[in-house]
Amino acid sequence: MDPVTITINGNVVHHDAQREGGVHFAPDASHTDYLILQSFSPLDDSQRERLSALGVGVQQVISGNTYFCKYDPHELQELRSLPFLNFVNPYHPDYVVEDALKAGGCRPPDEERHEVYITPHDDCASPEDLRALAQSIADRLNVDVSDFVPQTGYLRGWLKPEDLAVVAKFDKVRFISEVQEDVAFNWIARGDINVVDPSVAAVMFQSKAQYDCEGEIVAVADQGFDDQHPAFTSVGSTGTTTRVTAKSYRQKVPGGVTDVNAHGTHVAGSVAGNWDSPGVQAPIMGTAPKAKLFCQVLFEQDGTKVKYPANESLQTIIKEAKDLGASVHTNSWGTPLRTVGSSLQQNDYTRESVDVDQSAWDNRDLTILFAAGNHGRYATPGGQIGAQAASKNCITVGACEPSHPLDYDASRTPVSRFSLGQPRGNTNRMGFFSSVGPTKNTLSTGNNSRIKPDVVAPGACIYSAKSRQATKVGDGAGQPFNYLGTPPDNTPPNDLFVFQQGTSMATPIVAGCCAVIVKALRIANITISSALVKAILINGTTDMTTTRVTQRMIGKRPITVPPAIPEIFLPEAEIDLSATPSPQQGFGRINQAKSLLCIPAYGGSYGGVYPLSGQPALALQKRQVEEVLSITIPNAPSTDGTTLGTLIPKLTITMCYTDAPSVQNSGGLVNIVAMNVKAGGQVRYGNKSDTDTQPDIVNNVQKVVWTDIPVGDAKVFVKCIALNWGLKGSALNDPTGGQDFAIAWYLEWVDTSGNAEYRALNNSMTSVAAIEFVKDI
């Protein structure tokens, strides 16, 4: 049987078209240096050696065991006779232009040209090669070479519709895709994600300053910043020393960082804002309130995305932040749904998706986040998450409601629908605006849609820093929100803070939590990787399909109290949530305290990570299977002196790895690693049901939640199913270094009696500690 039918740039690659008599069949390769090749199964080492001996250089995995290849010889007969190949054929120009662009793309009626990315094959993407390609295209079209700007690995330029097919015939050109305009998509929020209580933090961290991320640097790429806002002054300072360094990439007003849209300042405040004043109920703080910020202004004052200068790209922007010491890079912007003709379409794995994954691959200790987007109300086939947010290696963040009181007035504009009132939000409910997944399927037969978003966090009615330069805040007409009794004017603290909503607001809350995880790993002397940070974050998440509880703080520990009156929820139609992992909530709502319990220094013998402190990460070779962990599942702790019922062990374990960048408009895994857990003669596979015995070969994040796991030893196995690009390899088809991975796990006991007090405590500390607290009550 033939392997799956794939797409390239959205164009279906029919098997019959590649074989003799097919519309795209060519008898030889005398006119090209590039082939597409499909095998019946992933190429093994002996098959790769055979291909290499015949002059084939595998450049990139497309998907479905299909590869781009460099091939200088002309004769194809011997290649086509190899029994492990389904087809071999020259790469045809019909696949070069993306299907949506062929259909007209997003070009306004009054614009005669498309703005496009022109991506060459891997061996001709150097700056010198790009300049030569730009000159060749300009000469062929009789246009100015300045129409084509070399960026990192591709050209950005302008083409008329009739010129698309002309440029597609250039042998060095692999893809032509349309440039789409990117857009910008708390004190109570801290409680909603279970930020650790100060008394608990004092045990976990050496000082509160460490828990607040003093010394960590978080990069925030956004529209602009009020970098002298008092929420960003050095904590404890009597002066105006700021914790923010801002850099502008603007070209229309070079050097300017002003935030007239009140977006970037708000986002930065949710990461690292820290402000207290008489008259406010509690300090207004981000989730990493003592961190330093490196703010990168990627939008012009008019709200349009900057065009990167020559030889730069999103890759160089991210690399600059890393070189300045950032451990987290957060982005509350992205590419909106694509308009093709009269319809909205989900975006593919775009040029900037490749840039994000390449950045993570090259900078393995930098955690990158992107907002999922605000298109949750649109009925697009399969979901709305694409472009940057569809990157495999970033943390994609959706939005849920906060727990504080909400009122809703559908007659108002969406940005100002929340105002003073008694109804409460529901942290187990998605924001109606939050984009949902999965990512776009790029196979014609089969499915390679990945789980996105990764996590969710509160993103509706988030109170954070307000740019004092803003002319567009609140309801869009310069008026601040009338919320929780604060008057609709600029009296304190409304002169400095404002409510906004969107996945833009949820993402920085998660970014601050990632910075806390990084700080905790530093203290525990555990090697930091973005894969480990992501695994720890996801391992602690809360499945929002579970019963909702209302937490209130009594003393220094959370107590679950039934509401005095029935909760009133917003009159929006609810999104049906399937159990995690799901296309709506991903792996669930973040729970910072639960995530930190995975780190042995804080969770004791009930939590752990891999690799351990002082251990090098194991890098798997193809088909290598390793038992990487053995976790002892002990008998349940004693509940004497409590009203608790039977305690059932529950193991939660998450494996994550940083995958090599995929081919544009593909997004499938390049290297495939799978995890399973064995205990008591049973087995569980990551992301699969209890009865599914097949590994997940689509997602590079895999989670097992095993309730009532048998007592005894639980063995954790990791297998490398496919290895096309090793972490020390110079390019695809170089498996040097293998594929590394990271694991986080946590063991707890579930109370069958449903004791609300224990359940709330067990959400923030080890089960053993929670039992001791219950005994004291």
C-alpha cells in the first residue's frame, strides 16, 4: 500500500503524478538539481548510505516519509529501481507557489503585487546566494533588485500575480508564500494560576527575591513600551531606576519605543510589573515581579509590523535577546486568520513558524512563548491556530476566564464588555475569543495536526500597566474601563493601570511562570533547557473539565469554601471542553505550585525531572529504546486522625523534546520520540487513552496521567522512532548527536471521599503535607 499522500505548500502531491505517465513525471533530472523522494518507511542508515552512494543528498523531511533532496546527476533509473522507495521525481514548479496564493491570496484589490517570501533550497540560502538569487529574479522580471530583501535564509519581496509562475521555475526556489500582516493579539490572575503562597515560597526558595525572579531576564517582543512606568522601577528603590531595557526596530520613526496602543506596556506588566500604593487592595504584580525586561519594539506606531532589515529576521531578533541574557522570550502577537477570497482560513506552518523552531533548536535553553490568537468565535475548518503559534517548540498560550467578578454587556464593543457587577468568571471556562486548535493538517491522506494550544491561563479582564503615552486604551476611544468600582477617569490607579483581554494577556502570565521555573532549576543546580521548562509547566496543569472549586485565602493557606450564593456565569455560549489533551485547552490551565513540585528540591521524593542534577542529557539514536526512570509507587500514606477516605495513587509524567524545524507549510515532526510507562503488567502511552497501545508520532509533547497506578516500580521508557537531524548535526540527514529530551513527573494521592479541604491543599503541596494540614484542622 502507498504511504500517505502529502501536500507541499498546500498542493497535493499525488503518487500517480510522480510515476511514468503522470502529469509531473520527468524521465531524468537533466533540468534540475532537486528531487522529491518518498520511501515506504523512514529511511534507515543503510538506505541513506545507498542513496548517498548514488549522489542523493537528503536536505529536509517534508512529511509522510517524503524528502527534499539535492541531486547533481541526471539519470534516475537506478534510483527508481530501489525497492524501499515509493517514488523519485524532480521537484515540479507546480508545488512551489502555495495554494492559497494561487487562489488570489490576501492582496488588496488596489495593490497590483503580492508581498511574498521566496525560500530557496537549503544549499543556496547563504547571504551571498540570496543576493545572487535576488539579482537573477530582478533581471528576469526587469525590476529593481531592491524589490527583494535578503533575510535569514529567504528573500522578502514583491511579485505580480503573473510573475509567480515565472519565479517558480527558478531551480533554486523551493517555496513562494505570501507575507501576511502580523497583529498584536494582576493580582487576581496570580491566584488563578496558583502562584505559591509566600510562606511556601520561603521553603522552596532561598529568598522571596529569588521566587520573584530577581536576576532573571525576560524578553518581551511587542508594539511599544512605557519604559519609565513606575511599575518597572527597581523594587525597593527610592529613585526611578528602571528594570527595563527597550530597543526599537522601527523604521518609520527610528528609535521610538512609545506605546500609543497600550499593548506592550500591559503585556510587560503581567510579566514583571510590581507596584503598590495606598488605596489599592493588594500590590499589582506580574508573575515574575522582580525580573528584568528586555523589550523589543517590533511594531510601528501605527500598529503595523516592522519589516526586518536586510539579513535579519525573527531568528536574529530572538537570538539578540538570548545573547543579552534572556531565559524567556514572550510574544503576544502573531498572524491572524488568512482571508482567501471571501473565506477565512487557518494558517499553515509559515515562514516564521520555521524561524521560531529554528531559534529554539539553536538556543536550547531559551523558552519561547506565543499567544494562540483571538479567533475563537470563527468557524474555520479544524481550528484557528497557525503561523508562529503553530511552532512545535514554542509554548502556545490560550486564554481562560479569571475568577474575579465579571459583568457582561453584549451591546458594548468586545474590548469593553466587562464592567462593575456581581457575576464571577470561571477559571474552568475558555475565553470565548481564545483560538483553538489543532494545527492545520498538511497531509492529504492521514493527519499530522498537532495539539495546540499547549496551555491556557487567565486572559479576560486582566489589570496591568497602562502606557501613559496611550491614545487607544479601554474601549478604543481613550476611555478606561469602568470596573470593580473604579471610576471611568484617570484618577489613581486608573492613570497607571487598565483592564484588557485577549490571549495577549494570558501569554505574559505564563512567561513569568516560566521564569520562576528557570530560577528554581538554577537553585536546584539542574541544567536548564526549554524542553524541561515546558515539561515542568505542562506536568502541573489542571484539566478544566474537572469540577470547579472556589478558593479563598484564610491565613496562609487556601481553603475551599462553597459560594454564599450560586455562581452567575457570563451569558456567552460555552465551549465544550474535552479532557486533556484537547484542541480547546491543550494540556490545561497552568498551576504554578503544582509544576514546581516536579522539581525534587521542592517535591521531595514525590517529584522529579530528567535529566537529574549534574547528569548530562541522554541523546537517543534511531530505534534506540531506553528505560530512563524507575519511579517507586509506595503504599498510600496513613490517614489516621482525618476524615479522608481511600487514597489512590496518581502519577503524572510529561516528556518534551525540541524538534528540528520542519519544512514550511508542513509542520510535521522531523525526529520522532515516544514515551510510555509500564507498571503492574500494564502500559500507558503519552497522550493516548488507557487502552491505546500505539505511540504518539505526531506531538513532541507527551503526557501520561495514570490514576490508580499499581503499587511497585513504574518504568519509564523513551524510544527514538525516527532521527533525521541530530542535535549536533550540521543539517538534515546528519544524525550526529542524536535527539535529546526532558521529563517531569509528580506523584500524588487522590481522596475518594472528595474532601474539599484536602483537594485544595493537595493542589499546592505534596499529598503527605496536605494530610498533615488536614490532621491539624
